[in-house]
Amino acid sequence: MRKFEKMFMEMARVAALESKATKRKVGALAVKDNNIIGIGINGTPTGWFTNDDIDVDTGRTADEVLHAEENLVSKIARSGQSSNGATLYVTTAPCIKCARLIAQSGFTNVVFDTYYKDDAGLVLLEILGIKCQQIMV
């Protein structure tokens, strides 16, 4: 285990607390060369009129909501930084769609706390050569 892995995972968990989701609060942290290059939570896009009620009454997340990984990757791209070679710390293992985005964005490692409802995202990441590791804090 790398020296700061537990600390970075704990920081992702703290970020998740800022999500307004009621179903699942997710936080993500991108780290490159032991420096944090981005933070994301699940929520609506920047500038959205509200970030409340992002879970509809059916228990399904509203279509407008970004997953923490989507939010993180788009913020990194917008800032002009590169996630190539970075490690992603995320409180919930990525779904299949986020796994595609993670791979395309050049992340080489994914560290997660809890499993998602299925493991399709982790399977895809492993097939693509991206190391995945669970660290529960």
C-alpha cells in the first residue's frame, strides 16, 4: 500500500459528504505524483439552478446528475490538467460507463472503498490493464 492511500481515500469520503444525493453519496479524488489534481462528487452540473432533490421519488437518480467520476474528469479537463497516469480514489467502485471514461482519461489505478451494485466497471478496467484495489477506511 502506498504511503498516502488511506489518507486520499478518506479525503474522497469527506468529499462525498458534500453530495446532496440521498440514495448514494459518492466522492472521487484524482492524484498524480502525490498531488491532488481534482475532486468530484455526484451532483448536477456547475451552474445548474439547484442541486437539491437529485434522487427522484422512484429511487432512481435524475438523468441530469453527474456521477462523481464524470464530474471529476470534466473538471480536470476544463482546468487544462491531464489525468494521464493518475490514480483515482473513489468511494464506490465505478459503473461500466464511468469505467470507460476513466480508461479513456488515462488513469492507471483505481482505488475504491465499497463495491457498486455490479462489478462490470471493475471487470472492464482490469481487462484494460488498469489496476483496481479496494481499501476500506
